[in-house]
Amino acid sequence: MSLVTEVRFAHRDGALADTLSALPGLDAVVVPETSTDPRGSVYFFRFDHESTTELRTVLAEDHTVETVTQLSGFVDDQVLGIEFVEATELLAPEVTTQGGFVLAARSAAMTASPRGWHERWLLPDREAIQAIWHHARESDFEFEVLELREGGGIGETFPGGDALTDQQRRALQVAYDRGYFREPREASLAELAEALDLSASAVGGRLRRGMKSLVDQTLVADRASE
């Protein structure tokens, strides 16, 4: 029987190891794509960081990154294609080798450094997660299984809320609680910026990107299915 597992892992030579360490406030989300080739070399990420220049500078110095490509049409959303150096330690190819799929992946803090990744996998059976666990341990990953349940499927485990980064979700929640979306408006962008300890432009960007992601995952998806 298929199962869905939530895992958290990190490696000193793992994906974006230097970037996640240098930018502790960075939220990075892997953009799902349709390839099932375990040898695929380019991964797509959506980043939430108020300084694009700082992000690109840190990525250029990351020892796990070979190339960074700006995707046309995604400049505002900071969606980048990243090819990793051959020595980078990744678990996604092993998931694919075991007949599974990565349903969702985002950066996360570990119980110990370095920062790593929180991912949700759809696997064919328990033997698959056991094989991945052994591979991770033998490769010196810090690895923990957070949840394991049988009979799961993509539809029930990938809700629209996953479209938001943690920072976008926080900005939208604060804006909603303080009446930013009420008519008349009860809070200004400057007041939200003070509450979140960010610049007004950074808050505005997170609200705009968050609302766009919600529309993409709900209204646009529903319209496409119709």
C-alpha cells in the first residue's frame, strides 16, 4: 500500500547549504515539475527574500551551486533554476529511484545545524522509506521522519496552503488580523511593516506574492479544471 511521509533532513553538502546558513530568514520552496528522471540536473526554486541582489550574491558563493538561471516571466517571484555541483548530497533522486515522488519541499530548521529541508513524499511501500533512510544515514545526513501514514494520495496531501511560504502566510495573517483587508481599511502598510519588523516594500511584496499564489492555486486551478 502506498504511503505519505513527512521528513526533515540536512547535510553539510546538501542543496543550498551555504545559502540557507548565510540567510537564516530565507524561505525557499521547490517548485514541483513533471520530470521523473533521477538524473535530472536542474531544480526550480521560489525564494522569498527582500533583497534579490543579496540572494544572488550568496547563491554565487554557495559551494553546492553550479549555475543559477533566472526564468523568464518570473522576475518578481524570484523563481530560479539551479543546477548543483556533482558532489551535492540530494535525496530527491533516491526518492525517484525507489518509485516515489516529492510532493512538497521547503527549507526548514533542524534540531541541530545546518539548516535543511522539510519534504513530503509519496512512496510505494514501507520498504522504500527504509531504503531511503539507510541511504541517508550512510551518506551522513541528519534525517528524521516526522509522520508516516498509509493510503495517502497527492490530492489529499497537497492542499492549496502549500502555495504560500511561511513568510507570506505570516504577512497575510497579520494583515487580516489588523484589518488591512477591511473596508474601510483599518491598518496601513506602514503599520504592518512595523508589526512585522520589515520595510513597507517588503511587506507589500509578500502580500502581493502571497495573494497571487492563492489565486493561482484556487481560482486559476478551478477554472482550468472546468
